[in-house]
Amino acid sequence: MAKIIYILTMLIAIIFISYFYGLKTFLIIFSLFIFLFIPVVYCISKVNKG
């Protein structure tokens, strides 16, 4: 349930950013977010597995 709310919030944020700032700005923010997010998720999953 929390995951669904999180995804919906993300989608709303994406729509607002792309609407107000244009798609180019959104793509820059999105790529930065992915570059930061993937290593964090990778580290967390590595720690959880042991």
C-alpha cells in the first residue's frame, strides 16, 4: 500500500515538474535522481543480503 502511494506521489511530482519546467529540465533532474538512487538501492540490497 505504501509503495502505491509512493509511486503515485512520484508520478504527480513528475507531471508537475514536466508541466512547469518543461521536459528538458525534467530529464536532467530524472537522470541525476537515477544516478544517485541506483547506488543507494544497490548498497541497501547488498547489506540486507549480507
